[in-house]
Amino acid sequence: MKFVPGQSGNPGGRPRELARVKELARQHTEEAIATLAAMMRDTREPAAARVRAAEALLDRAWGRPEVTAHLGGTDGGPMVIRWQSDDAGAGGCCPSSPENSAEEDRSAFGKARS
């Protein structure tokens, strides 16, 4: 099915049944939290289950923690990103190849952006 500009791909909105299921599940929120807390405190439960219960409680109370990623190049140096256009011969950027120097990459990148 092809989408028509200006027309919703889902004109009926979310199915009403989904809202009903959420409403039913929310009725058990207090009991579910109590169950998680009981599992977390029960030393007879496997450690993995206790940790997961604690994580679930913390996530619901405080939100999931931010995830950070430390990116770097080879041996911890700067990351080098090479951009290649399909139409390199028609004013696009340089084809990325091992023989291109960093200076050639910088000058070609500057030309492609201007």
C-alpha cells in the first residue's frame, strides 16, 4: 500500500482493545510492585531474579538510566569517518580508498559540503 501525502497511514488511530488491555493491567499495579518487592527481599529466590526485580522497581520509580557510549578510533585515537557518494564523479565526495590521505579526505569533504 502506498501512502498518500497528507493522509494518515492509520486513520482509525490505535485499536480500542489496546487501551482496554492497558486499563486492565494498570488495575494490578500495586500488587505487581508488592510482588517485585517481595521477590527482591526473598533470599530463597535466585540472585538473578532478585536483581531483576530490584531493577524493575528502580526503573519504574526513577526511569531507566542514561546509556552512554564512548566511541573512538583504532588504539583509542580519534574516529575517522569516510563519506562516499554514489555520484563521486559528478561533484560528490571522494571515493574512500586506502590511498587517500587524511588531507585529501578533508579537502574533498569541504568541497562536497560547499
